Amino acid sequence: MFAFAGFLVVIVSVVTGYLASHGSLLALWQPFEVVIICGAALGAFMVANPFSVQKKVFAMLPQVFSGSRHNKHFYAQLLGLMYCLFQKSRQNGFLSIEEDIESPLTSELFNRFPEVLRDHEVVHFLTDNYRIFTLTGLPAYEIEAIMDNEIEQIQEELAAPSHAMTRVAEGLPGFGIVAAVLGIVITMGSIGGPIEAIGVHVAAALVGTFLGIFLGYGFAGPAASHMESLGAHELKAYLCVKASLSAIVSGYAPPVAVETGRKLLPPDMRPSFIELADDLKQYR
């Protein structure tokens, strides 16, 4: 919502200043300039990034407007899921959670937490690393080292969409210049004609430069920065799982293990100690 308001402020500010200077909005209506700039930027984006990164960019873009899917409700369910999983394995043994870990999508335990279950990557990170411990009995420091290596790779994957969008933002002013040069070519071809027609072509060429800079710095650049924040925000979910798993592997009780993970959540999305304690009561 705040991103939408910010983009609206950008548009209103530029348009208001332009109109206040006695500009004509009709002069800015150059749809073919938009086709050149946006089409070229999209093509370059497709060439520069593998399909997996393209999918992540388009999947993350709606969150720029709607906010991160990893909100306070998600984190409350994540902590509740880990508590139930740890408690069940502590009370009934590791064999009791084997089916839950092997098939989380069909697990009755996991289906009690639909918000978490929709995030397949976090679920796989939790189940895969807990499975390693239940099968091998490795000490906590070795399990933690395995998770650190995986998180390092996840961090790179989460940063890839913002880096891809940043390159688009950097390229848009250049494509604006391309559109402007093509406009000048058309202008040169009209020399000898009416002076009004030449003026219209020059204006259209300059609009191309304007649009490239405007779209790059007013929209694509801020969106890339927001996507970087979303990636860093999502990484907190993995760090929370890692801390909780490390604690349970070290022999801590399930409530203490999830409390360890809670402390690593973003402050604005983190349930308080009392809120977490109240939430866990319903699972006992």
C-alpha cells in the first residue's frame, strides 16, 4: 500500500510541476516511445537472467504493493508448527514424525498451519534439516554448519530478483536515449517540411529521454530496492528455523527452542514473549 502511495506521489509531483510550468500533457503521450523503451528493457531482462530468476521477479513484484507474505501471522504459525513438531518428537519419538517430515503437504500436523505450508521453500528447509538430525544424530555444531551453507545459497537466491531489477533500472535511461535517437532520425527525415512537424518530432524524441529516466529512477529503481528488503525479510524465516533447530538439537525444550527462533524475527513482525506463550498454549 505504501509503495502504491509512493508511486502515486512520484507521478503527481512530476505531472503537477509540468502543468504548473504551462506544459501540455498531450505532448507527453508518445505510446511508441513507451513500446521502444519498455519492450527493449523487457527483452534485455529476459536475455540477462535465467528463467528461474525471471519467475522470482514476477512472483515478488506483487509483494511490492501488497507487502511481504511473511507477516506476523505467518511467523506466529511458523513458531507454532515448530513447537508442535518438536513436542511430538520429544513425547513420542522421532518415528512419530517420520510421515510428517516425509510428506508435509499431506501431514495433518503441517496442514494446521496453512500459511507456512504455502511457503514450500521454508517447509523444505525445516523438514530436510530436521530429517538429517533424526537419521544421523549429528551434534548441534555440525547440523548448524550444514544449515549455514544452505542459508548462504538461499541468501544469494533471494538477492537475485532485486539485482535483476536493479539492472533493468540502470538500463532504462539508456533505452530512453535509444528512443530519443530514433526520434531524431525521424526528425532529420522531415527537414524541409513544415516547422510545426519538426517541432513535434523533436518533442517526441525528448519525451523518450524523459520516459527512460523517469521509469528507471521513479519506478524500477525503487521497486528493486523494495524487492531487496523483501528478500532480506524472507531470509529471517530461515534464520528463525535454523536457530530453533539448533536449540532443539542441542537438547533444549521445545518452548525454549522456538523462543530462540522468535528472537531472530523482524521487530515489527515478531510476536512478543507473552503472545508466543499464549499461542503455544493452544497446542499443548
